[in-house]
Amino acid sequence: MWGSGNKRKTTRIDTLIGQSTRVFGDVSFSGGLHVDGTIRGNVVAEDDGRSMLSLSERGTIEGEVNVPYIVLNGAVIGDVHSSEHIELSSRARVTGNVYYNLIEMAIGAEVNGKLVHSPEAEETPAAETPLGGLQAPES
């Protein structure tokens, strides 16, 4: 598997969003989530470090994605955050930035945004630091 030590990705699918299903609103999950349909909202895995999102070539997500393990073969319109591993298959289309620790890209995958390497140890988000991550100039 991709993780090291006790961190192992979830291989079973606990939740399935079918091809003719549309979800309007945020989706929060743990375990495995497979999407064949459409989600208009953010997709966030609970902080267990093992959850996995699988987006098929028929699937679409319009919102931010924050999941440790991700396999994309569909379209995402929004930023994608993967703290462990992301795989962009040949039909993956991302319109937004991709933040990753480890990335695999197949020929044909498309990212319309930045690829930003984020080490495994997450830093404090800018929104939680004083002045949005900026330091005040010294007088």
C-alpha cells in the first residue's frame, strides 16, 4: 500500500454515489467513497488519515476536496488536497490547484491550476495564524 507504518489507505468502499445521483451540499465521510454521480459541494474525509475517494470518469465534483488518498478519473472543479497520495488517471480533469504529498499522473490527465507539494507534516493554515499567515513589519 501507499502509506507507511500504521497509515494504510482504506481499500473497501463504504459509500457509493451512483451515476444518476446528484448531491447538493457538502459530503463528509470516513472509509471509502466512490463517486459515479455529481457532487456540488465540498468533499471532506474525517481526520483518520486512511480515508479514500475514488472518482470515476463519469463522476464530477464541484467544490473543494480534502481526502488523504484520492484516485481521480473524472472532473473536479475546485482545489484538491491530498495529505498522503493522489493518483490522476488518464481521464482526470482538475480545474483548480492540487496540493499533494505524493502524486501519480497518467498520460492524458489534465490540471488547470498549480501543483503544490505539501510535506506530510501539515503546517498551521494561514487562516488560523495572526494576520492570515503574514507577519507584521517591525517598527
